[in-house]
Amino acid sequence: MMDGGLRYPFLDLGRVNERYAAQLKEACARVIDGGRYIGGDEVERFESELAAYCGVRHAVGVSNGLDALRLILRGYIEMGVMSPGDEVIYPANTYIATVLAITHNGLVPVPVEPDRVTMNLDSRLIERSVTSRTKAIVTVHLYGRPCYDAAMRDIVARRGLKIIEDNAQAIGASVYGRVTGSLGDAAAFSFYPT
């Protein structure tokens, strides 16, 4: 309860999902009836459809966005692209999962302040944070706005950096004629309902 008796309800997912209720119930029934809660036809179909939607070759379902980011970074370490102690630039105003994915892999998080208008990583400030140990930028698309521009493209091209997209909040947004999830070298999605 706020002052004056006003209430600010949390997102009403029942109302949001109402028009999809029949489809959602059918999909849940297929999973329940099939008995495959991990992997299976439904997950494979989803992965194929997500990859096609983003215009990328592969999509792999994992448990959540944090694990997706962790596995991307772990993959780069296993491939020899990164090593523990290397630096990864990220936006200072992101959710903790972004930082945890970096630190859980023994990498060093390097925060960069957001743009005051978009609240996305300010690409004008990236260059001053790049060192010889910097290997990647985790760009977090916030509030439905892609965090990707010509300045960021230029920096990664000149410095040989990887771009990893944290695409939890801008699925379907586009820039330069491409949807988020296809802008960088790898992308992590989260399907938290907000």
C-alpha cells in the first residue's frame, strides 16, 4: 500500500497470457504427456525456431540466463580464446547474473557506466576501459533497446574483442536490420516473464 491508498500491482501475467492460454496449455500438455521435462522434441523444436528467428545457426536451451552466460564464457576458456584473469567489460547497471557469470569463470569484471538517456552501456566510454587483458564485452540489451552501435562495432573490430549479448530484456528488438541475439559472437537469453 502506498500513500493515499494507491496500489501498484506487479505485472499481471494472467491478463498478459490470456490470449495465449489455449496454446500454452496445449504445449504444457504435450510436455507432460511426453514425459520429457529436459530435452526432447519440444526443446529441440524451440531451439530450431529460436535460431531461425534470430538468423543464427544454433540455439541451445539451458536452465536460465545466468547459466547461458556462464557456459558461453566457459566455452571461450575451453577454446583458448580467454583465460582466467582476462577482463570482460560489462555495464555497471546490470543485474548480478552478468557479473556472476564473469567471476564464476575466473575472469575479471570491468564495469562501464551507462548512457544517461538509454541506460544501456555507453559505448563512448568503452575504449578507456580496454587493456591488453580485455577479451570481451558483455553487452546487456535493456528495456527493449539493443545495446549495439557503430562505435562498439569499431572497438571490437580494432581490438579483436568478443561481443556476448545478454538478451534477457530485448528479445525481438532490432538494429541495423538484425534482431538481438544475432549481433555479437554469442548471446544469452532469459525468459523471465517480465
